[in-house]
Amino acid sequence: MNIVSDPRLTDPRPTDPRLSGEGTLLSPDANQAAALASATGILTVDLDALVANWRRLEKTAVPAECAGVVKADAYGCGIEPVARALASAGCKTFFVATLEEARAARAAVPAAAIYVLNGFFQNTGEAYAEIDCKPVIGDLNELAEWDVFCRRSGWNGGAAIHIDTGIHRLGLTVTEALGLIPRINAGDHGITLVMSHLASAEQLNNPVNVRQLTAFREIASLFTGVPTSLANSSGIYLGAPFQFDLVRPGAALYGVNPTPEADNPMQPVVELKARIVQIRNIERGDTVGYGGTWTARRPTRLAIVSAGYADGYFRAASANDGTRGAEVIVAGRRCPIAGRVSMDLIAVDITDLPPIGARRGHMVTLLGEGITVDELAHHFGTIGYEVLTSLGPRYARIYKGGTAEGSTEAQTIAQPPVT
């Protein structure tokens, strides 16, 4: 993976002519410019859009605090630049899944509170203390091991308690949580947050939401003086009763629709482009791709594009003679995939474009220019979360906007000139 960092630093050296366009890439390292020029795919993360999404969620949840979930490498967008941008915007609390992710987040946000969702394992206490992060404890054995570590080490950094109210994944049962109330009443308990997780928050009228809310409200009210948290991205839009003291948006920060029954209130954050490696013509009746599942119904012009399922562009987006697959944007127009998505390549039908509308070396848009994460997820037969977290390591990455170290101003990677 190639990461382009901070082109705001003026570089007096001539820019690579292959990178001329509306913006100029000013990189402190000429090798980075060359990496972009030769990249077969480019993933651009708009940190300004990310921050705008966080601020919208924060405003929706007022007076609750709005945290940021940056697990899975910030949903594939890069944990360090994302965490820095959010912290610069005012985010004070972050959630990750693992200790390794916590280390990466701590490097980016030295002063923030960081919670590790997957809990505490025996003999990992020193690692938690070293980077000053808090486990989210969802099992009585974990809690006992955490208590032993705290007593022996004198560590008092705190932990969260996760209560299962209906998702039946992680968390203490309500009965187990009730057993902790004497500890809470005694004071000096070391619990800094009590939380649960919604199973069906994206379904506005699902009765499970109300059942979970009722169960959590009843048990959380007994954790006197401990901040409470229930809502994920979609849960924020279930209304004020679900928001409690702290909300934990994840996917919505990155542009996934938290309200799938309504228009998406979030800005798109990720744009994905891949390069045309060949233009070819086939005759009517020729088949395309593995298995020959797509047959040309006319003389057809194809663009072969350097992305495939190894890059997170799922095979499920394929087209065959009976089913239309996903589309990509070529020269500003939507064009359909032809045949099966393979590991490294996809074929795109560009017959309806002008003859000079696409050339070898041009970039096509797989995500962006109106193709949303949720649309792509529909073609992939999955959800936006999986689309983002599956984006592969072969893409060069550009960060634009934001104020975090390592971000960039908006920039253009120009197409090769048409001849």
C-alpha cells in the first residue's frame, strides 16, 4: 500500500508531468508521486467529509458525547489519519476492537480515551496500562482477571462494562450485571462506562429496539454515576431516548447510510478509482471472462480494468447473460461490467462511449461520482461495512482535507492525454 502524505508541503522540484491537472501534487518525496503515476488503483479518503459526518452525528445526539469508532483500520480508511482528523474536530473518545488497533489509535491521539471492544485477556493488563486504554468487559471471568491485574499493579485506568440486552453476542447477562450493583454502590469501582449494543437499529420500527432500550435503561439506571452508552450509528437516529450519555457511530462516519429506510444524511468519504490496462474489441457472440457467462450481443468495445476481488471488488458484482452486474464510471458515464469479476481484473462494456472516451491508462471510478458505498454493497450482496473493510492493500491512498498530520489538500490525478 502506498500512502501519499501531506502534499501541502511545497516541493520546489518539478512535478511528474503525468500528474498534471486541476491540482498539482506537491509531495515531499518524488517517489510518492511516481507511486501514484504507476498505481493501478487509487483510494481517496476525504477527511473533511468524515469530519462533517461526525459533526452532523454530534449535533443529532446533543447533549450526548459523540465518540468515534475506528476499528478495522477505521473501516478501511486508515486508523491514524482518521483518528487525528476526528480528534482535531473535537472527538475525545474512540472505540477499537483489539489491542493492536488501540496502539495505532494511541499513536494518533495521545490524549483521547480509547476503549477496546473485544475485551480483556489474562496477561494483557500491562499492555493496556502501557498505552492507557480501557477494556470493554463482557464476561465475569474477564472482570475477575482485570481486578487481579489492577490490585497487583495499582493500575486505575478504568474499564467499561458491556451488558447483553438482546444481541446475544458479547456482554454480561442482565442478571450478572445486577450482581455488580453492590460494587457500584460501594464506590471506587473502576467502571468508567456501562454500555450495550443494538441488534436491529437500522430497522426503525423493529420491536427489538424498544425491548433492548427498556432492558438497558433499567439496568443502567442502577449504575449510579457511571456514564451510559447504547446507540451505534443507526441507533442515534432512533431518537433521544436511545442516545444516553455517549453515542458510538462507526459506519456512518465513513458515508454508509445509517437510515436505510430514508435518504442518506451522510457525505461520501471514500472514492475508488482503478486504471484501464487494455482496450479490446470483440465480435457479436464472443464470451467474456471465466466460464464464458456473458455473451456480446453486438460488436463490443471492452475496457479491462485493474481491480478484482483481491482488491475488495467482490465477485458477486459480476454480470452474466441473465443478470446485469454492477456499473463503473468511465469518462463521466455509467458503464456495465461484462462477465465475471476475477482476482485482479474486471471487463467493462464501453461500446456506447465515444471512440476516444476511454484509453489505456485512464482511471475509471468504482466508488464515487454517484456510485455510493450502499449501492456497491447491494451489488455485492452485503452491507457497506463489508465493502469498506474489504478494500485491498494494492490501492495507493490519498488523504485530502482535514487538519490531521498526513492529510492533503484536494488534488487531481489527471488522465493521460488523449491522442
